[in-house]
Amino acid sequence: MNLKKQLLFVLSFFLFSNLFAEKTSVNYQLYGFVRNVLYFNSRQNVESIDGLYNLFPEPVEINTNGEDENAVPNAEMLSVHSRLGLNFSEESPVFGAKASAKIECDFAGFSSNFYLIRLRQAYIKLDWDKTELLVGQTWHPLFGNVSPTIPDLNAGAPFQPFNRSPQIRLKESLTNELSLTVAATYQMQYMSQGPDGKSASYMRNALIPDAFAGLEYRTSNWISGLGFDTKTLKINHQYHSSASLSVYSQYHKNKFLLKGKALWGQNMSDHIMLGGYGISGTDAVYNEDTYTNFDALTGWLNAVYGKELQIGLFAGLSQNLGTNKNLKADSNGAFTAYGYGFYQNTQEIADQFFRVSPSITYNIKNLSISADYELTSAVYGTIKADGRVADTYRVNNHRAVATITYNF
């Protein structure tokens, strides 16, 4: 399908939705934004969407001339992060619940030579007085209700979990302030890494969904919570499980907003975070590789002040804590691992990521104009058997982003 046909499809969809809403009891609300982004990086980075979604600087790679091939600046301007969405709601109860639905897309999907419409969210929700059931694709519970308020598209990644997945989620209000959320999710766009690259097949073949349970406390000024998550992958005949734990809090009063999150996690590559898993041994029955998790500790803080003129500051830190078991070296003495921050050919691995990012945004009616600066620093070194790092060095990326957005 070419781009013209895609745009025609989207316009037809919204026109059809308008006619549908007029003839039934379904209400709808169109929302979204048109966004243009101009960015500059001082070196090459791990990134996607032609650099709009920026993560961390690539390690030093010396060529035959003694030059670092990744010490090359780059700049680009793109509009593909523009977004369209529809919220639907049913006037009369369904099974005694308020029924609603959402479908949301942007233009950041890829083909061989142009951008494609990409599904972001598509879910149905039933809301009783104290119980809420959601079925469909939306943000993973680890992304949560507390996430950074920053202009850049990465939303704090790789320090903030970033993942939208198909799921069944149940939220129960225990009191007026305290709620319990449990969810079962599978992978689609955000997938685990492994021997066959990024793939949803590792979880699909395991049959067991990602399982989450969390508690959240809300008042007029505070949101605080914690969550536990576990997932199981199947690689050949081997089942490989991992877990993560997050705590977060947010304070909001008048024009001031302060929030933060800390996360201990294993094998978080499906959340675009540091770490993964590596080969630790051989199974005696099937003569297959067995695996061990990398642990990582990550945290971030975000402060924002203002309404029309908004000033913000974000800071994040991720630390590689090594593996649960020693890695197994091959006949050449090399280790094998899967996840963000590891480079098989050079046997280098990230030990630490750090970022500090001030920003300023001017909001006038539906128009927002933003500018932010990111210093993202990565510490690399040679991987050891325990998953930690020897002979470390640091590389920095200086990133400047200018954004203009019309919201509707």
C-alpha cells in the first residue's frame, strides 16, 4: 500500500467514524497533534525512526586510519511523529459498565523506502464502579501512570520502561485512594532479543504471558506505587524466566511537578532498557545453550515548573549489575549475550548510562514550541565472565532538539 492510499484510508476511517457516531449511541472524540522535530547529535547513537527516538551513544569504533567511526555528528528534521486518535464511548451501559474504546496511530512505521501508518494503541475498556477491565494494546503496566514530561520522543528511554503491548488488564479499587492492577501481556512491536534477533516468538512459544501485579496510591497531589513483573521465554527447548520490580512517585501542585521512578530489572530489552541475557552453559538432555540474566538498576527524576512557559529538568542513571551465573566462553574465549548495550564482535558491553536534560516549552492555545538539550553518557568496557566490565572508557553524546506541535 503506497502513502497516498494509506492517507486515503485514514481519512475514510475518520469520515466513516463520524457517520457511525451520528447514527448510533456511540460518542467519539478526535485527538492528536501535528509535530515537526529538528535535532542535532554530536555522535552516532543507538536509535530508531531515523534518529527521532534516541537512546544512547555508540561505543568507540577505530578504523584503519585510527579514527573513531562513531564520532560523526548528524542532524535531521522529520514530521512522522504526528499522531491521530479516536476515543469512543457508549451512552448506555454494557454488562452494567461504562464501555469505551481507543484507537491511535502515528506515521513512524517503516517500509523499504517511506514511512507507514503505525498502530500505537487499540483497546476496549469496561468500567464498573470499582472495577476496570481493559483488553487490547496500550502501554505496558511498567510504563505506568508516572512517566517523564519531556519534549523528546524517547520519553526518558532507556531509563524509563518504554513498551506498548497487547494485554488483558484488570484494575480493582480497594479504597478511594488505593488500587490493585494485574495484567497479562504478550509481545508485538516491542520484543525480546535472542539468537534469532528481536522476535515475539520467544514468548509466543513459551505460551506463558508476561504477568504484572501492582499497587497504586492516589490523592489530589500524589501518585505513588510499586509493581512486580515477570516473563518467560522459550528458546528451542529451554524456558528462561526473568523478573523486575519498580517503585515510583509523583507530586503535583499548582504549576510544580516532581516525579521519579526506580527499577531493578532482568532482561529488559523488550522495554528498550539496558541488559538482557547470555549463554551460561549447555543442557545435558538436548545439548542446547542455557541462559542467565543480566541484572540492571535504573532510576530517573523529573522536575517541571510552569504552564504557559514551562521549564523542565530530567536526570537518569542505569547501572549494569552483572549476571546471576557466570557466562560460558566459546572455543575462542568469547561470550555471547543478547540485549541492549552488548557488542558481540568487540566483546564490549555497557556498564552505565547517564543523562541530564534541561528543557523549555512555550504553550500558547493549541501550539507548543519546545527546545531541549540532552547530555547522554555511556561507560563501555570489555565483558567479563560475571557480566561486569573491565578496562572502561566513557563516550558522550550532546543532543539538541527543537519541536513545534499543534495539538487538537
